[in-house]
Amino acid sequence: MANTKGKIEKSPHATHSTPATQKYLPMAEIHEGVVVMQDGTLRAVLLVSSMNFSLKSEEEQNATIQGYMQFLNSIEFPLEIVIQSRNLDIDNYLSSLEKKEKEQTNDLLRLQISDYRQFISEMVELSDITSKKFFIVVPYDPVSDKKNGFWPQVKALISTNRALALSHQEFEDRKHLLEQRVSNVMNGLSSMGLNAVRLETQSLIELYYNTYNPDVATREKMVDVSKIQVES
């Protein structure tokens, strides 16, 4: 998989004293579907499905609650649950309708597609419809890993303080332990009837881009990772 260390191009008006935006972000890089933080710890992000709890029967609700309790008791590390609300983005759907409209040879059907496309666009704009996404952030911090002994934790602390100084082997070792945690979390969610998908590099970059640039993201879509200039 290609390295996806982002490189910020300097503006022609920038000076040497102008700090890079990356300096103020907690993330150092996104690499192989893993978020590497400035302190050397790792993060994986899961996109989780939702359920309508109120529509379930009492028996099903009790089973869900019991499953959630068992899930929490099986986790020996902290988790972060994030709920993100965004205005519904139907640009891709409208583009597909516009394409079908142009390809349609029947004048009546072409007119109906045009009217439908305009109706959907106006309805979403006037109704201010939002969509919700649910994420679980799974961390790995070698310092707080209870499975490590005293000296490995001390060594990890020294390594962690060397920001961005992770060797390839250190990254692979921590990534392996992170993936074990991700597997445990996904199995626990599955037992409650929830589906989870781990975000890969492209999805992670889009997620953070949209999170830190909510206004800009609606006007300027994120490009594909393969089109981002990377460091050699």
C-alpha cells in the first residue's frame, strides 16, 4: 500500500516564520489505514451501523442491553464513541440523475427526470435534512498497555516521547496490537447486531478533512489519495 504522508505546499507569499497547519493537528500522519498521532500512539476508526432501539420488543431490548454490558466488560482499553451530524450530501445522486437526463432519448422521460432532480434538490435544501454517522475510535498506547511489563512500558514511554520517530518495526508491532483490539471491538459489536467497517486511508483522510473543514468541505470535495503529492 502506498505511503500517504501528506505534504503541504507552501504559498508563494509564505515566509519561513509561517507555521504549517499540520503543526496544530494532533495527527502526524495517516498510514496503511492507521492514524499515527503526534505522540506516537495509534488510532483506528470504525464506522458503525445504528439500530432503532425503541422499535424493538422488550425482550429484544433487554438482550441488546445485556449484550452491551458484556461488550463493555470485555474491553480492557478506552474507547471513544463519536456521533457526527452533517447536512445530507446528495451531490453524487443529483449528478447521476443529470447524467441519465442527458442520456434519455424520450423527451417526456427527460422532462420528468429534470423535474424530479429539481424537486429533490429543493426539498433537501429547504428541509435542511441531516444525516448521522456513528464512529468508534480504537486507540493503542504502548505505555498504558496492561499486557506489557514494567520495562517494556518504560521503553515505550521513551519511544513515544520521540514524536514521529517510530521505526518501521515499531509501527508494525503497534499496528498488529491495534488490529487485535479492532477485532475484539468488531466481534463485540457483532454480538449486539451492529455492523462495523474499519475506515481505510482514503476514508480516514476524508473524515478528518470534513471534520476540520466543515464549511470548505461542502464546496471543495476531497481528492483521491492517489492524487495527493506524497513525500519520497
